[in-house]
Amino acid sequence: MASLLNYEIIADVSESGSINKTALRLNITPSAISHAINKSESEMGNKIFIRKRSGMETTEFGDEILPYIHQILETNRRLDHEVDLYTNKAKGEIRIGAFNSVCCAWMPDIARLVRNAYPDVKITVIENGYDPLEQLISDGFLDLAFVSLPARKGIITIPLYRDRLLCITPRDFTPKNSKYITIDELSEQGIITPGTGSDFDAMIFLKSNHLLQKNNHDIISDTSIVALVEGGIGVSIMPELVIENIAGDVNVFPVESAPTRLIGLAVSDPEFSTSTTRRIKNIVVDYVLEKYPDEIPYFQKDIPTTIAGA
């Protein structure tokens, strides 16, 4: 059966689509890459790749075996982690998935804490949306991932933080109740909705309250949403964690029904989780608990009435 190196070659070529690119990455000659692929195909009795003008593409058989190859490589990586820890050499790579607001608000501090505790551990951060992150943790590609709860069935999660969904409005807008904006008032405004790839908790809130209209603006970038609100085009619903990390000359109000999102930490299967992963998980949990020691009621937490531009 194929060697670990051959599995690594197959995985890399499937990602890069190029024998030459894989040769450069792995510091192996292109002819050696081709030989390894041919040998694996001969041993398995099926073609793994087909050559096209656009590059190397996996066959149907190749698509079937790739998840197993990734599992083998990941298991070997985790085995190396455990050996290093047993010999007091905490090193290697930890992959953490995060959506945009967590990347901006939490990951810089978490990265520093991990680097101080385990200077030889490399942290790789993968930013993506909720669904892709859940898939990556399910596939075993990620060691840890920040997700919005509840997550899909089968994913092990730890609740971390309840994040308020707030309304941002142009500076000249004042709600009838100066302390919060009502659902009825929202229905009278142009809504700027987060596009595909954005945090979708706001979309769930808007849909459940029948606030989506045909002429809603559909914007992916959080900074673009704030800029459009600032320009008077409409209002939007955003997580507080997002608002805290974006500059903009807009008003911020709580929402009548007090919507929130629950941020959790998804962890890899305990059967394959390394000691380093478990220790870094504890660093993340302790960081959030220290940063938010108490859960303050939605309408009693003080927030700035505006977020000013830098």
C-alpha cells in the first residue's frame, strides 16, 4: 500500500492541481511526483488523477479516497504531537478556525497567550463562515473552531459567550424609545443585510421577524455595511463583537426582542485530539471567561450610543 509520502503527494496535488507546484512545496522533482502517483494508482487499481489543460483533477475514485487520505495524514500529525509532548517538546501545528469577528476581537490575544505558553507550537488560523468551519472540524482538518451554537449534530462544542445583536443606524436617526429600537421601527427602515459568508445570526433574526424585503441591500463586508449605514442608505443588525472592532460614525441601539448569538468552541474528536490541542482549548476557554466574567442582562449593559470613525 502507498507510503505516507505518497499520500501527502496525492493530497497536495489534489489541492494545487499541479505536479510542479507540489514538487516545489515538497522539495521533490516533478518526475518523482509523477512516479509516486503512478505507483499509487497501480497499487490501488484505479486512476486517481486525470490531466486537463487546467491542471490535474481528481477522478471519481480520487474524490472517494481523498477523505481517507486526509484522515491518515491527520492521524500521523497527531501521533507526532503526542511523541513530542512525551519527550517534553511541545511543538507542531494547531489549526484554529474562526469567523471574522472572532478573528478580529479574540484571536490576536489568544495567539499571544498560546505563543507565550508553547513557543514551539505554530498556530494556523483559518477564517471562514459558520458552515465551512463546522465541516472542517467534522472532517478533522481543524483542531478547534469557533462556531455559532447550536452546531450541527455530532460536533462537540463548549458554550463560550452570548453576543448581543444590535442595530446600527445613521447618526441622524433617533428611535421613538430612546433606549432601543422596536421591530415595527425596523420594518419601516431600509435593511442592509449581511451577504453570503458573513455572520448569519443577523439573517436568522431578520427572517424570523419578517424584516427581509426584495430591495434589501446584500453586503458581505462588515466595514462596507457600516459605511453604507453611515451614508444614510439604511440600518443593519450586527453582532456586538463586530461593532466593537469597526470604526464608523453611526448610532448603536439594542433591539426590542433582545436577540443574541451564542458563540461556542468546537473541538476535534477526543479520540484523535492531542494533548497540545486540549491545553490550547483550555487557554481559549480561560481567556473568554476572564474577558467576560459575568453575563450582563441585554438591556442593562452600557454601550456607546455611537461608534466614531478613526
